[in-house]
Amino acid sequence: METELVWLRGELRLADNPLLDIAPSVSERLVVFVIDEALLDGTSADGVAGIGARRLRFLWQCLKELRGTLLKKGSDLLVAVDEPVSLVARLAEQYQVTRVVASEAAGGDDQLERLARCLPRQCRLERRGAGTLWTSQTLPMTLDEVPASWSAFRRRLGEASPRSHSRPAPATQPAWPERAPRGLPSLQRLSREADALNDAPDSAGLAFVGGEAPAWQRLDDVVWESDLLATYQQTRNGLIGAGFSSRLSPWLALGCVSATQVLEALREWEDRRGANASSRHFYHELLWREYFHWAARQEGKALFGDPPSSPGQAFECWRLGATGQPLIDAAMRELTVSGWLSNRARQLVASYLVHDLGEDWRHGAAWFERCLIDHDVASNWGNWKYIAGVGRNAKPRIFDIDEQSRRYDPDERYVRHWKELSLQPSSYEALGH
């Protein structure tokens, strides 16, 4: 019988999670999540400016709920602040682990490559695809064949359909190894910091709470309560309110719900109500996400570009919401306060930073990575490259901000909502920035 270690780096759910499948040979299992101590110190090894308070709070909520779920199944979740590869390797040696299971990451995966070299001789590393609609075995093209554009990717898929039936949560989990550490002992200070944000305002109209149960509540609201799939194509470019878009991205990014589970709910709605232009557009946006994930795996480290030079003063004004452009400043204030932005607002602030202010797109992508509760490496960095016109599809996307303001915020409701929040540097420090 084997002792297995599951290293979660996302996929914070029990149902439809291939990382938590139970092999007959596994009698004991450690489930581990490691917050990189470099992120909490303010910067990562890749130069990203740490992790913001909103993003950290949402992650903390996801981890607490998953631990509670695993405890009910006879297991546990060890959450630690450490250098991830070193900790996993130490645990594998200390508890005579025979197999480490981890998901494949986008944008190159130095962590798994280093881990493979650090594991004890008796332990093997098993990579499992998770988080995408297709796996590397079912995608109807090889990784090298992933096209340079979304349109070509969609054409290449043709009539191919991904798996649309999710797997239920297992009834039990393998036993937790005796004497192995448990729970969240090193993160009590993070809990206090996260709780301190509870009274801060969230994105207008919706409070994001991390975890698998809140993810399902939101999915039910989107598909059945609000009937958003009937009108999504007309409302998706909104800027304010809870119902113009699905806002499922935070739970998808942390893996509290899988893309397959979302697709399954979409197909059930179409079976009952009939497919329409809005439901088809919703599916195409799932495919957009899919495309960015496979493109990021193909690009590896090239996804991030070369290290940029230091940002200029214009970048500081942009991130502080102090450019003097009302729509841009409102969006950047929303990002800081809530950790979220609509898709339309993300496109506009990215275009403005790169094409109007002349700043490097990589600084914008890194700032989004710090702030966004729904940060997803592939989607974030892929979309920034898409707007900047670098990399795969070298055509810059430039938005006329005044025209966009007239079109999407003609009565300045969005601008007025966030105008009262004046963000000085001290405000950022209070929010963990």
C-alpha cells in the first residue's frame, strides 16, 4: 500500500477533481497547499509584487472551506507558508511518500521540474491535468499545434466537444498519515488580516466569498435564479451591478468549481430552455479561457516576456487611480477595493496603460496578478499580451476611452460610484498593497 501526497496549487474543490481521485493502492494521503513565503514578503522569485490583501482573503476562505470538507471525509488539509518545492520534498521524505500528485501549470513549470529532482528515490511525481475542459490526451490537437489566435483555435476544434459530465465528490478520502502535521497552524496571522477586511466594500452589487459552496451558489444564481444565459450577450459588457456577467471567474481561478461543471450547468440550461445566441456566447467565453490555458502551456516562460525596466510615474498614477481620466480612475479604484474588475474595464485600463501612457504591459500584468482575486496566470498574462499586441497575435487593441465612456457609462453611474474613494498611498497600505 502507498502513501500519497497531493500538492494542491489550485483546484480547491472535492467534486470533479482529478487530483483527489483515489487509487486502490493508496492507503494514506497528505493533502498540502503551500503559500509561497516570498509572496507574503512582498515579491516572488519572478519579480511579481507579492499578493494583495483581497486576493489573500479570498484564497484563505477557499482553503478554510476545503479543509472543513476534507475533515468530513476522513482527511485533512495542511496549509503552510514556506518555499513550496522544499516543503513538499521534505514532507515526501519524512513520511515515506511513494507518489506526489500535482496539477500542470501554465507558463512553464519550474516548480515541478525542481521537485522532480528533489524527491527521494522511492517517490515518483505524477502530473495530472486539471482546470481545463480538455486534457492533453483529449484535446483534438497537439500542444505544438495550438494556433496563434483564438479564431484559429476555434476553427481547429471544429465540432469537437469536451467532456460535459462532471464527476461527483468521492464519499471518503484515504487516511491521514499518523504523526503528520495537520491544519493551519502557521496561518493564524493571515486569518486575522483577512478578517480585518470583512467590513471593507466589495465590488458593487456582489460580495465574493471563497469556497466550493459559495461557488455553487453563484453558479445556481447565474444559471437558474437570474436566468442570465438568456440575455448574456446583451449585458456582458456592463460595468456595475451583480447581474450583467457571471462573475464566476474567482471561483474558476481557484478551482472551487471546474470548467466542466460550469459547462454541464450550461448544457442543462440549454436542454431545458433551448440554446440561443447568449448561451452560445457564454460557451465561447469558456473556450476563450481554454485557449489561453493551452497557449500558455505552449509558450512556457515566454508568456511573461523579458523582465521590464522600472515603471515610470505614469504607472504609479494608473495604479493609484489618479490619471485624471474618470473611467480609468474609477476602474483602478474598484480593483484596489474589491479585487475584481469587469472584462470591459480590464480591457480599457490595459489599453490606457500601454497605448495612452506608454508604459510596459508587463507592469500592468504584474499589478493585476497582485490584486485580482480571480488571478489566473494564463488568462491574465495572455490577455495583457493580447491588448498590447505582442507575442502570438501581434495586433495591438487600442480603445478610445472617451468613446468607451459614452458607450458603457453614459450617465457616469460607474464613475460616480467609485469617485468618492480617494486612494492615497496610505490607502493601499491599509489594504495590504
